[in-house]
Amino acid sequence: MSGRVRLRAARPDEAGPLSGLAMRSKASWGYDEAFMEACREELRLRDVVGRRTVVAERDGGVVGFATLDGDRPDGELGMLFVEPAALGQGVGRLLYRRVLEEAGRIGFTRLSIASDPHAVGFYLAMGAQRHGDSGGLPLLVAWPPGPEPAWVNAWTGGRPAVHVGNVAEFNRTFSPIPAGRDHYSCLAVFASPHPAVVILPEPVDEAWIRDLADVLGWGEVEVHSGVADDGGVAEDGGVAEDGGVAEDGGVAEDGGVAEDGGVAGDGGVSAAIASRPDLVECLGRGRVLPWGRTAEFERIVPSAGGVLQAVERFESKRGAHELFRALAPGHPGILIPWQRPVGSRRELLRELARGEPLVLKTEYGVGGSGTLVVTGDTPRIGALARRWAREGGLLEEYVDGSGPFRAPTFDAVIDDAGEVHPVGAGAMVMDGTRYQGVTVGPGVLPAALAETAVRFGRAVGEALAAHGYRGWYDVDYVTGPTGLLAPTEINLRLTGPAAAFCVQARLDRLHGGRHFVRTLDGLPLGARLPPAALRAHVARVAEECRGLGATLLVTLPTAAAEAEPYLGVAIAARTARALDEAEAALRGANEALGAIFTASARPRRGRARPRRS
């Protein structure tokens, strides 16, 4: 059996054959004849129509079926059986998702599943959760999916999209970036909830995409990777000698992973696409979603007039600050710090001599690069002040972010007509000024804080729309000691939080309810691993996470072979507690991996070390 699976409603005359299929499927778990005979009546399907039976058919033969039982609002996934010869081929996943979609369509809000013990792992992988026992069988609960939020249709046009990972190409538009691997471009896989085609500059393992597609229900995804792979690495890592300030004025902090790539090549994605007819043809297979709009990409897929001008104006820290000041009087929960050009070296040193922290910013920068918090005690402050005075930049009042919600973010989409569609607010994780990840989900920010972030962020979007911008944007904030929000920058492109929101939307659509999603973009791996060993490690941790009620997705797989290897991951769960437990399990597994290799490299006592020749 190799054809495509088709789902249809069962016919009344199929009750007998479907009952036989259920018996064969149940027996495939190795039960003896006496047990199977005792199950016969329970597995007999009588009312095909009343039990809302759906059949999976391939090459003219039935390969599985499932039933949706009960009355709204709470129902039951009564039976789900697959022909033994078709097990492991995705038939069960299709049936499960069809039953949940139908349940959501007709108004069910919750389904219970009395599962065979052998099938529990399948249901957990599909998003169900344990809920005790029923009649000696494991009981699980699942949530039918609701309608997709308005922003998804505004962003994708209601179709699987074409994702283009021109991350480094966008970043290069505004400042020089060191050469090297463009690991962050892998996040473009999550540029929408459902990709049809993905075009990436870095070569990626196809097994990674297949694993993602399996968990997120994407089906077939066409992947073109390595389209602009230069593999170059800057000799000095792009770090200058004067206290951690890179040549372009960006900050090179101690090991932090920048939101939009850290060390990255120039990408060259648009040039690669333009030179290959097969890639140009791919652009017609759905709404094209680049990471960001660039002049190079405009020559391939033009945007509405005014988009590039708006990007240049408001990606600027100066331009964003001017907009914030103009909008702030109508938003009492917003605090706008003062900002001005750096001025001379002497002026900067005089400001620092007052003892208060200040923020130095380049006009453009991504993921915290180009932003530095300084005081009079900052090492080599004289050399730093001389450089910033010579190269220019911005001096800004320091807002001391406080509490567990110190760095909120708000994301939204501006559609083709200029309407703003809020996506949501999240809580970012920062290492100094460097973005490390985000948590999104119900209640991750206090209601009052979230309302302020959304209200002001929406006003920013309306102003961006008036200036001609169309597409994804976000507004980042710092929560001050008094609880007021200080907006820090506007990103007119996709970002790390955008990937979290897209994963959340997909899981909500697949499994119903509301998910928490946490992304960690630079999680130390502990040891460099070849692809097969990395997959085995991730599979072990993913299984542990499932036991905790969480789903683990690898988002940045290509940095596992770096000198200091790391992974980017997304963790999804229905509770914040499960999210925290899964993160702890993942960190522990990575640390243990490092300990194993450290121990194996340590010479044992009592044994002579190898003699060097």
C-alpha cells in the first residue's frame, strides 16, 4: 500500500468489516485469544452513523477508522484503529486530527480517550494529556481546535506559505556583520504556522524538517537549504579589543546569542533565488514570507510602495524613539526615556562621571547588538568613549528593568489594507541587552502590563501603516521600577518571538486549547555531536518531556557542531509548570552530556599518559 490516504464518512454497510479491522488492530499488540474473545463485543461497531465514524481509505481499501461519540460539549474519541499492515504510516495521525477537527466544528470543547495502554504514547505525542484511569484503562483528554486567529489569515492569506530565511541579508542592510554560519536563519522555518516551501541559506538535515512536520502536522514541506552557504568564519569573531564592542559598534557580549544571528554570513539568499529558476518557481506556491524586506528581495517579490522606506525609518533607534514620543501622551502607562546623540568624548565622559548608568546605542542593531549599558566603572571607558564619539551613536536614559516581567514584547501583523492584527504579548529572556528567548501563552504577563503593551503596540502599528508599512512588526519594552513600560525599539520584520507565536498558533490549531511556548535560542549543548548522535540525544530528551506533558522542538539545529555547541529549542505545554519542568530536564540532559565527555577526556589515575612523539 503506497497511495495517498483519503478520509471519508463510513457507510452503514461497513459496520461488520470495520469491527473486524478493530479486532485485527487490537490483536497486533500481542494479546492472546482469550483476551481478544473477551473484547469482541466491546469492539463491535453497530451504529456507524450515530457514532460519527470516519474511514481512512488507500488504494481502494480501508486502512483505519475512528469514531466521535457523545453529546456536546464533552465527547469521546470512542474508537481509533488502524490495519496492522498500515501501522506507523501516518494513518492514525490523520484520523485523530480529523476527529478533533470535526469535534471543534460541531461544538465539542473536550474529548476523553480511554486508551489501550500500548497506544498512550501515540495520544500523548498527538497532544492529549493523561487524566487518570477509566475501567482499568488509561484515561486521556484532548481539546478540539478552535478557529485560527485573525492574524494568521492576514499574514498567510489562509494558505501554507513560502518561507525565505534572508536573516543575514536583512541585517547586513543596516550594519556590517562578521562572516560565518547563519544559524539564526533556521528560525525562518517558523515564519508562519504552516509552511509549504522553505528556502534557507544554511544546509540543514532533512530529518530535522521531517520531525517538525510530524509534530506540527505540516505534511510535505519542500525544503531548499544551503542555497547561499559560504561557510566562512571571521578570524577574530567580530570582537574588537576595546572591552567587547564590535567593529560595527555592536556589542559582543560574553557568549550570548544575538536574536538575529550573532556571527553570520551575508546570506545572499535573494541573489541565489534570482539565479535559480527552480527557486523562482517556488515563490508562486503560496504567500511569500521573507524574514525581512530588503532591496535585493524587492527585485524578486516587490512589496507595496513605502514598505522599504518605513523599514529604514523605524528600524532606526532614533526614528522609533521619535515615534514613541509622539504617541506617548495618549498612553499613561508608557514611560519615554530621554535620548540624544552621543556628542563628543568629553561630553560622554562628563555624563558618565555622574555615576548613573547610561545606554549607548548604534542607530541600527538587532537582538541587542549595538546596545551597551555603561557606567563610569566600565572597563576601558576612555577608549570606548572615544570610539562612540568618533563613530556616532545615541545616548539614552537607562531604565532599570525590574521583576520577572522586565522585558515584554508585543507582536502584530499589518495586512495589505493597513489594518493592524495583534498577535500577542510575551515575556522575553534577556542576558544584559542580549535577547535569549521568550515565553508566550495565556497569562505570561500580568493583565494590566499586557494591556498596556498591546494598546501602545497597536498604536505604533497604526502609525507604521500610515507610513506605508505592511507585514510583521514588534515593539520591545523594559518594565521600569514603577511598573511603567519603556518602549525600546521597533522591529519591522520577523523576530525570535514571532517564531514562538507561530508555533503556538499551530499547536492550538492542531490540539485545541491554549498552549504555552518557550523558546531558548542559545541553549549550551555540552558537547559537539555528529548528526546521528544529536538526533538520538534530542529523541531521548523529547521522550522525557512528553512524560512531563510538554513537546520539544529543535529550532536551531546547525550550531551543534560549533566550537561551543548550542541548540535553539521551543518547548510547548498546556501549563507553565510543565514548561518549567521540561526546560529543567533539557538543561540537565545537556549538562550531563557535557559531563560525560569531560569525564572521558580526563586521564585516569594510575595509568600512564600517552607519550608524545
